[in-house]
Amino acid sequence: MSFFPGKDPTLGDARSSDAVAHIIVPRTVDLGGFQVHRALPSGQSRMVGPFIFFDHFGPAVFRAGDGVDVRPHPHIGLATVTYLFDGEIVHRDSLGTALPIRPGAVNWMTAGRGIVHSERTAADHRDGGEPLHGLQLWVALPVKDEETAPAFAHTTAADIPELRDDGLKLRVVAGALHGLRSPVVTSWDTLFAEAHLKPGTILPLDAEHEERAVYVISGEIEIGGDRYGPEKLLILKPGDRVTVKAVSDAHVIAVGGAAMDGPRHIWWNFVSSRKERIEAAKADWKAGRFDSVPGDTAEFIPLPES
């Protein structure tokens, strides 16, 4: 989710194989009914390709009356990518978008010069037993696109290319992998793929992408002779072909792409190549100069004090 009151993580204590540059153990916060594991940004890696933020939330099952309630809040200089494995979240934004996000679909919200959105569980999904499990990632925008007009793009689950082959189920959410190319439009060389592997099945990751990482959702995998369990982001060393092998039934995410065109500053929900732009965004939100979210105007997340 977009609000996470946590501290930076420390490096995991598992040893790295020759293929793995860093092991990031996400910091975890309980937000009342579900946990959020944040792997990026971290002290070990600020970005992987264009990915500057990596949240894994759930799995959870809400009690009656409970659900997600992320009040309206702003973004600049990035695109948010929400991808669910289970459950539903209603997305609303200042462009007037209002739709449920469901498993397998891709919801790509480009903040550009500024957007406001909220994420909530619908009233008719609060009777108890409502599941939630998924990812929210942020991708930094190229410098030339940081002040682009805000936009929202929804790609249905049926339109995401999928490969099923001998124990492997692969979906390419963004970019291209193993002959599959996603229809999702990106502004930077980007890879985002989801794979389910049966024991003994392999997922090769070629070196065509400059920066790559693998996140283990569940199960256990092996890379270069070392084994890795759930809730770890494995930053791969560049330049070599890497083979991910499932030790047990495994669910993994691969992300990456070209290195960004310079460093990025990140503060709260704002990303920019310029510190002064973030300061301007802070002042704009505090002064109420961002657009409101139609249908969700009763409350908002105030600017943090620090």
C-alpha cells in the first residue's frame, strides 16, 4: 500500500550465491488485519531497473467490517502498478477513474506532474472472509516524462500473455520474456513477470535486462546452488544468465529493466530527479492545490510532519 510507517531493513543473513548480489529482507508492518512487506527502496538497492518501490501485502482474510481504507493521497514523478493475486480493491483517482482491481489485471497509474488516488475495499465486500493478496510497485519515470500529464491504464487479466509448459506457468505483466510480450505500455525498458513453478521446474532469466531481481512469494527456490525461501528480494548480478529452480511448489516475481537515467529522490509518495520538485509537491499538497478524487472527498492523508 502507499502508506508504510516502517524503517529501512537490514541485509539478510543468508549467504549470497555467485549469481546474487544482494538479499533484501523486507521490513514488515501490520496495518490492522494484513501485513505489508516492503523490499524497495532499501539500503542495499534503491532501484532495480525503473522499480523504486516494491510492496507485497497479504495474504490476509478480513473480519466482518474490515478492509483496506487508503484515503486519498498524492503522487508525482512515478507510475503505480497494482497487481492482485486474490481479493479486490476499488481504485479511484483525480482523473475520475473508479473501478475494482481484481486478480491478474494490471492497473498502471501514471502520476506525472501530479495525481491523487484512494484504494478501498468496497462496502459490499466487508461481510467477513474477504481475501487480499498482491503487490503494489512504483516505477520511476524517465526525466523527460516526470512532468507528463497524469493517466490511468487498465489491462484485463485475459489480455496478459501466459505460457504453460511442463510445470511452469508464466505471465508477463510488463515487458517481454521467453517470447511473450505484454501489451502494457511503459516509458522505460521494464520487466515484470509472475511465475508458478512445480518442484524441479526451472525459469531461465537471460542477461538481456541490465538489472534484475527475483522475489519469492511462496515456496523455496534455488539459484546457483543456494536455496531461498519466501519474502526475500534477490538482486541478481548483471551480465549472466541465471536459472531459477523450484525446490518446492514456488510462486515468484521477476522485475527489472534498464538502469534509470540518473538517481531519484523519494519522499513519502513523491519521486523526482530534483529535490526542489519534491519540496514544491509537499507545499502543494499541504495547501490543497492537488485535484480531489470524485466520489471520495470526505477525508485525505495529511502531509507527514517529518
